[in-house]
Amino acid sequence: MDYGKAIDSQFELPLRRTELDFLSGRYEGKVRDAYRGRKYRYLITTDRISCFDVVLGAVPFKGQVLNQMADYWFRKTEGIIENHLVACPDPNVMVVHHVDILPVEVVVRGYLAGSAWRDYQEGRAVSGIRLPDGLACYEKLSEPLITPSTKAPKGEHDEPISEIEIIQRGIVSEKVWEEVRTRALELFHYATHEVAKRGLLLVDTKYEFGLRDGRVVLADEVHTLDSSRYWVSATYESALSSNTSPEMLDKEPVRQWLIAQGFMGVGTPPHLPDEYVRELSLHYISAFERITGESFVPSVGDTEERIKAVLEEYELRDE
């Protein structure tokens, strides 16, 4: 399919935000708009793109890619842990159960990259973990590490926190944390093996968990391009030996582009040029197909109007 034509047709119509006044409790996150319905919550994945906890703009079809990728992985991993997903009645929408989200993001790392590498370079511990000397950027770790962070309000930065601090400060009980830790590693190992079949490496990922009727459940998103790093395995060793960046299928190239512009989350972010936005849209679509093995079918037109019609019908059905 000629995705370029679809991107051009949607270039002036990315889903930047929603205003669905027939629903209540609107909350705008960095990428998702959330609403309360009569029975369920609705998570709408917009086309907003954020890095370093700052919204930079909007990329056509990014929201559809993320939403459908999360749906894919929620379905694939429901045998490992219960999740909050009820249905995806629209390419950009998830209907989910109400869940009390734990105030900690659970990051699992299989390789030394991103903020962990930056901390390591500075001689700092990574979420309380002291890594051995002599490691190289992008090097595979001896075993996956859990490196949690606090959940900061929109516009502020998440902060690393150790597992011990989480329990000592009463942020999460020891019993719940043990369940979270076990399931996070199981999810990571499962996805690692799945994407390896398609010639990819799952580098690291972020999970969010919550409680539903006292049970630990997986929430938010899972193994998407915004929450995970993916590399191409065939070129990984040569990149590592030549001290160059691996071939990436995730959002890390955007972070690196911003760093090259002198931006790391403080001050005014640089403008994303139109051609770069088009490249990002193709990047997200291509990565979706490589990671899931499924074809991407872009939904063009006025996304907000389409979502409004779908959710009005969904709400009437649940009366």
C-alpha cells in the first residue's frame, strides 16, 4: 500500500486532542485523552508525540499504530496476567475497566541504553542498581533489570526510584510489588521471544499496573513504540562492534534528534519539520508491521468525529 498518499491526506488532520462533552472526567495525558463512561473508561490514543515528558507535536496515524499495537499485545499476553482491556471499537480507542493505577512505572531493561546509559556514563546508579564498570552503550545486560520510576504529573519529569524505596516509602506494598515484579519479568521474557521470531530485539519496556477488585492487572499500554525500544537483531552485533547506533524501530531516534538539537526536556523544544513528521509517520507504520507481523490499514478522515460517533453508540448500548 502507498502509505505516503495516506499520510499526505491526513497531514492536516492528525488527532491532536479530543473534546467529547457527552462523557465525563476528561483527563489529558501526554498522548492519551481519558474519559469516564457509564460503565467503562475510554482511552483515546491521539497522534501527539512526546519525548522527555514534553509534547512536541502530532504525527499522522501514530495514535492508531499505538492503540492497535497495545491491543495486539494485550490479547497476546492475557494468559500471563489479566489486563484492563474490554474492547477496541475504533482504531484509536480502547474501552477499559476502571483500575486503581499504581503510582510507579515499571521499566524492564535487557540492554544498556537511553536514560540508563546516560546515568551510567555520569557514574550514577540506575534506579538504585550499581552496574559493573566497563560496560558499553547498547551492550546486552547479563540479565533483565527492573528499574522503576515515579509517575510525575503532566509537564514534569518521572524520577528513578529503587525497588527498596518503593516498599520502604509505602508507595506499593511488598506483596503487591512482588506480584508486579514477577509479572513484569514474565511479560518481558514472553515478548522477547515473540519478536525474536521476526528478527527483532526487545531492548527495554515500560509497564503500568493497577488493582482491580484487589487483583494486580496490566493497564495503560503494553510493548508499544512509545513504551518500548526495539532493535533489528541482524545488524545489532555489527553496530555494537563499530560503536554506532543499532537499527531502531522505536521512538529513540526522536530523542537522539532532539539531543542533537540541544534539547533534553528543559526549555522550548525545537519545531519538528514537516518532512521529518512524514518520516516519523512512515517509521511508526513500518515498525507496527515488523513487530506484529500484521498489515496496517490507515483510517483516514476526521478522527475525532469518527470517535465521537462510535462512543456515543457505545454509551447508548450500555444504558
